[in-house]
Amino acid sequence: MKLTFLGSGGGRFATISQKRMTGGFRIDDFNGKNYHIDPGPGALVRCYQFGVNPTKIDGVFVSHSHTDHYNDAEILIEAMTRGMTKNNGIIMGSRTVFEKFEKWGPALSKYHQSNSKNLVLVPNKVKHFPNLTIKGCETQHGDPTGVGFQMEHNDFRISYTADTSYFEKLPKYHKKADILIASVLRPYNQSIRGHMCTDDFINLVDEVKPGLAVMTHFGFKMLSANPVEEALRVASETGVRTLAAFDGMRVDINRKYPERSRMIRLKDRFALRLKQENVFKNNIEDKSARAVRQKEKNYYKKRNNF
Ligand SMILES: [Zn+2]
Ligand SMILES: [Zn+2]
């Protein structure tokens, strides 16, 4: 089982500026199935950038109707259903993913909902599938139907808070998580409405005591505070190994000892492509540089002749 972060940025401004990528994350090989979670802007492109196949998914999860979570969901559903020619996979998420509620949603057109199973998740609702048991977890956030989840199989649990403030019952929803993934938008004690800051996350990790904690969905303030430092602070306060996600981070999950999971940096294939273009550019520059040098030589030759 592995996690792949196709983005670690979140909130409006980190998203608009792409200061960090916003493609959400993948859970691969959760009992043989792959899920794309909260595919925000760029999710499809980031798949190719980090060498992940977007057509190899069995489910798309969208926690709520904010663009940094749903923007690329429709195109990923097309990838999952072979361009809407096959019935395949499952779409899971908040009510507003599927229908309008107040000023929210629907995030997906009826067309895109039509070739996959649909599961509206609500807090505490547990749904059993052959490969997966999933429970909805409450959030306190802009979209009133927003929802996190806890996935379970063979007594192994991955929990995702989605966007939420810290509230008293939050740890209860994520109890027993082996891996706890959270949106931690802000550093220090600087929480704002609808989002956790590092100190909130310390409380959550301390209550839940997962094997491994991962923080992601960083906003501007968190990025300038340095998420790695903040993750180290969570670890030292709670005794739980805590990772700050980065774009292209893969975590190979050690099921037995989650704290020993291996973290790798995936190759940025676009950077490699850029390198090739640079080589090409250098060649041109070399040529023109040679031409310039030749012109110079000719000039001095002529001048010396006088
Ligand atoms: Zn968000
Ligand atoms: Zn949000």
C-alpha cells in the first residue's frame, strides 16, 4: 500500500498561485484498489508529472465543493471509466458533490455521475464493500455537507480529516487510525474559521495516536513558517512520527509498523523534460556563440590589417 501526494498546497491563494501543487493524493493498493482523493486543480497533469497512471483508479473521493478539492474530479472520472465508455469505479463524497445544497455544488455533472457507483457519505455512516469499509467523518467547514473519511480493511485504517476546524468530537471520528492524514492550513496557533493550525493538529494527533501522521494542504502562512519544522514540532509534542507532505512525496506504508513507512521523492518527469529542452537550447546558444566569436575574430582581423 502506498500514498502519493500530487499536491500539498491548499486554500484559495496557495491554489491560485500554485505555490504548492493542488492535485490531492492517491491511496494505491488499499486491498488491491486505488483511490484518488480530493483531485484539485492540476490533478490530472500532476499524475503524469510524477509517473502515476490516472486511468488505474477504482474510486474518486471528493470531500466538499471547494475547487481545491473537486476541480479535476470530472476528468479523473473520465480516466476511470475509459472516457465514459465503461461502467467502472465508485465516486464518494459529500452530498454537494452530487446535488445542489444551498449555494454549494453540485461539483459533478449528472453525466459524470452516471457511469460509476455513487456514495454520499455523511458523518458516522458506515458502508461496507468487499474491498473496503468506509465511514464518513464530520467536518466543520464552509460547505456544511463536507466530509472526511476513515477507510478500513483487515483492521488497518486510513483516516483523512479533509478541511475542518478542530472541534471536540473530531478525534472521536478518527480514533484507531493507523495513518492519519490532515489538512493543516496554518502554522503555530493561527487557526482560522474552518481550518486547523499546527497546534490543533497536535491536539488531534495526541488524542488519536496514529502510527503515522501526515499533514498537507498548506496555505501561504504555513509555507513561510516551514511545514517541515511544524511537522517536527508535532512529532516532538506527541511522540508520533509526523510527515509534512511535499509535491511528489510517496510513502510506502508499512502495515505492521506504520511509523516505519518509507518516504520517497518521486522524479519530476516534467523537470527531466525541461532539462532536455535546455540541452537543445544550449546547442542553439553554442552555435550562435560560435558565430558571434567568428564575427569578432573577423572584425579584429580586419582592424589589425589597417
Ligand atoms: Zn481546501
Ligand atoms: Zn475547503
